[in-house]
Amino acid sequence: MKASLEAENEIFQNNALLLIIPQDDHSTLLKVIGPLSKKKICFVTLSKTYDAVEKEMDGAGVDRKNLYILDCVTSSFSHMKPPENVVFVPSPDALTDLNISIIEILKNEKCDYMIFDSISTLLTYKDDPIVARFTDFIIGKVKELKSKAIFTCSENDAKRQAVLEISLHVDKVINASELNGKK
């Protein structure tokens, strides 16, 4: 599961990327994460529990000591205390909590990358203008903190207004086909 050399270069050279992936295609995201396996990663998950993300990251070769997870799912059905390197956010639509948590982890842990999975999920909770403003703010903070960001989006949502606006604020939009060596 390796990204093409061209896509891998884009991942390392740009500060903010929007990765357009086919619906339910987890392998594409893992291809992107593979080359980042030695970097500190803040992984924001809006649709999976932290343990599911940990298993995927293990499969991508990411060292758990370099992985910080913002989990917007688990606290909706569990009152357990989050494990080390995990922060529970009340829900995917708690944007203030999510914003604060992202900034704190990037700042305190000096993460190299923030991976946001996904804009499509956020669009099920919030309207396009809110999602676009939120993402724009996060992109600014990521750059200010000298980190990099990868936002994922389902190709089904690629033509939505929020995604079109977000594409203006990222450095590069990469289609999943580019990761497979296609143009």
C-alpha cells in the first residue's frame, strides 16, 4: 500500500491538502499515511472510534507513540476515560471543542501532520458555510503552528459548496486516482 512517488512528494511539500477519495475507500487514506509513519500525527476522526483508528494506523506502520487521536465518536456511547494520546470530543458537531482540541494537540505535542477524516462526515452535521469557515480557520492555525494538514472528503461531496471553498484555501487538491499513479 504505497502512494505514487508524485503523490508522496505532494504530501511532503504542501502545508494543506484536500484528499478526494472514493466512498468508503479506507485504503487510499492508508496509502497517504504510510509515508508519514515516522512523523507525529494528530488524527481527527468524526466517524470511527479511536480503537478502529489505532488498528488502521498499526496497519500503516504508524508508531502509536507518535499518534494522537481526537475521537468524536466514543463519548457518545461510553463514559470511559480516554487512553493516553486520545482526546474525546463530545460529538462531530461540537466545533468549538474540536477546534480547541486540535490546536492544543498541535501546539503541545508539536505534531507534524493533522489528518482530518472527514469533511464529508462534518457536512452531515453542519451546513456548507459553517464547514468552510471552520476548515479555513483550522488551515490557518495549522500553518501558524508550523504543522501540515490533510483533509479527506468523499468524491460524492467534491462538488459541494463547502468543498469547493475549502479547495481554494488548501495548497493542493489530490484525487485518489493520483495516488494510484493515474492522471
